[in-house]
Amino acid sequence: MMFRATARHPALILDDVRGAQKMLAGVARATALEGSRHLTELVGAPVHLKCENLQRTGSFKLRGAYVRISGLTPVERAAGVVAASAGNHAQGVALASSLLGVRSTVFMPVGAPLPKVAATQEYGAEVRLHGQVVDETLAAAQEYAARTGAVFIHPFDHPDIIAGQGTVGLEILEQCPEVRTIVVGIGGGGLVAGIAVAVKALRPDVRIVGVQAEGAAAYPPSLAAGHPVSLDEPVTMADGIKVGRPGDVPFTFIQELVDEVRTVSEDELSSALLLCLERAKLVVEPAGASPVAALLSDPEAFRGPVVAVLSGGNVDPLLLQRVLRHGMSAAGRYLSLRLRLTDRPGALATLLAALTVADANVLDIGHVRTDPRLGLTEVEVDLHLETKGPRHCEEVEAALRAEGYRVIG
């Protein structure tokens, strides 16, 4: 399956996305569109969540991988396929290959989360661990392709991949025909490019907004330069969109069809993930939560109805634990204090009683008695508290000061 046109003729490209949708019938799920009351109140217009985190393999990647591998010739299929990925693309390629009866080899970085490695193997791929970063893993996969003749399946830089991802856009228009804004996370750009191709052909009035993590935002400088620009060291917890250089193929479509690219901070990503878990009861990885982070950071900037695409839910449990802590801290749900007390029997019990009255939950407590800064009868207490939000943090500090406690940090 090949594109028969360029981004300047989206009506022709739409046929390819529709062809991909037919190809994916019975393979990829038409994922749910869930309303969010909290985000609706915040934005002042209906907000819906497109739940690709509930897709088979836990992300949208199956769509593009299946369309790409389906388009291989019999000779190419016989040679097998190879891919490089830290998680989502790996699982998409593995399952798509198994469904199509094609042998697959997936290179993953050393230290890739064990659940993602295990899932990729269970979907039928041979997993090879190589390299400490994805660039090294990618080079190993490409070398393997050159040596063995296996077809390299790029995660985003191919027209068939974009056609497959574009089926998300067709589903959004079917499920929410009144949509006015679609918000999508951007890594290499395959997903947002596909959605833009499909949606702009049918509804050119719909605004498409891409979202990148601040520490891995290659698209803003690339769009300003008019060509893909590489970042030296992309840094973000959202490894699903941690891509140092835009794909050449998706860049062309994004440059013409995507209305805006925004960036979000790590704190905003953490808060968004926490909101999805607490309010929507959805497990979403940081990359998948990036559209929600954009809505939280500037809710008045989006015309409704809004659809935020939750691109994936494959989050490592250890990362989830850290991100949740970070998200609660960013949301003002944690408070760390250092107090100086007189070191006498019952002083700590009195302090804990004051915290009970203030309705603060003690998560951790530490004592420092040997420090040259302390007086002979003084002790320093480090407190880590769970609170109800920023205002409650202020109330707890004020209550402690009212009781005569000296807050020093």
C-alpha cells in the first residue's frame, strides 16, 4: 500500500486511510471515547478522551505496524521483519507479525522495563537486548536488516505507518462528529500526521494541536527552521514521545496540516497522569497523558468539543510509582517540612497531635540530633506529609506556626 499523493492533496490520501481502516477491521479495536466531567468543567466545553491506552498491546502502534507489514510482498514476508523500540512499537510489531504469520525480531535497549520485554516475547517476537539508549538499539536493528534481508519496520517514518495511525482520526469523527479540537502527543509524528491527514480532508475546520514534552521538543525548532532538526539529548519521563528528531515523512504533513504544537513540563505530565488515574480511572503512560497535560496547563486555549488522544497505557509499575509521587507533589498533595523542637519527652507526640488536628497524614518522619547548627536541647524533625492540595499545605504550615513551632524549611 503506497500513498498516491502528497500532503497538498489530502482528499486523495484519505482513500489510503480508509483502506487502512478496512484492513484493520477485526484486528484493531475501535477504542472508546469517554467523557471527562472534570476536564469539561475546566475547559468550559465538552472534553472527551480517546482511549488508545485500551487498544490491543496497550497503544495505537498496532494500527500502523499491521498496515505496514500487510503491505509487504511475499518475498519480503519470507525474509521476516525487524524493529527497534523501548516498548509500544515493539509490541505492535510483534502482534501484527504474529497475526500475519511473519517472523519478527525486535531489538530493545538493555534495561528496558521487564513487563514490556515479556509482553513483546509473548506476542511472538524474538527479543534481542542491545544498547543503553534507543539510538544504539536502532542502529543494531538496521545492521541486522542489512545483514539478513529482514524488512526494517520504522516506528513512524513511513507512509503506511501514517495511514494506519490515521484510522484513529476517522474513529474520532465517527464517535464525535461535532469535534472542534483534537489534541495529540507527538514523538516522531506518525500519529498526529495520520490523524491530521484524515481529519483535515473531511473537516478542515477542526483544529489539530500537537503536544511535546519540554525536554524532548524537536518539532518547534524544526517547524521554525522548515526542516527536521535534531536534539542533542532529549530528556523526559515520557519515553513514548522521547524522540530526538522528527520523521521526514510525518514532518511534511505536520508542517502543512497541524495547527499548533505546544510543550508541557514534567510536572504537568505527572499531574495529568494522576488525573487520568484518579478521575477517569484510566491507566495512562506519561506520553499518553501529554494531551491532558496541555489542557490542564492552558484550558482556555482550546475550543470545544475537544478530543484528547490517550495514545498508550504501557507504563512500567516502578515508573508509575515514581510518577504518581511526582504528580501528587506537583499537585500540592505532598508537603515536606523541617522543624526545630525542644528535645524533651512528649515533644514529638505533641507535634503529631497538632498534625492530626490539621488533618495532615504523616508519611515519613526523621530526627536529627547531631548537627553543629542545633542547640544543646534542640532536635530537628523532617516531616513528609500527605495533604489535600496547595491550600491545605498553607493551612497546615499556618496551624503549626500558630502552635509555636519554628518551621525552617
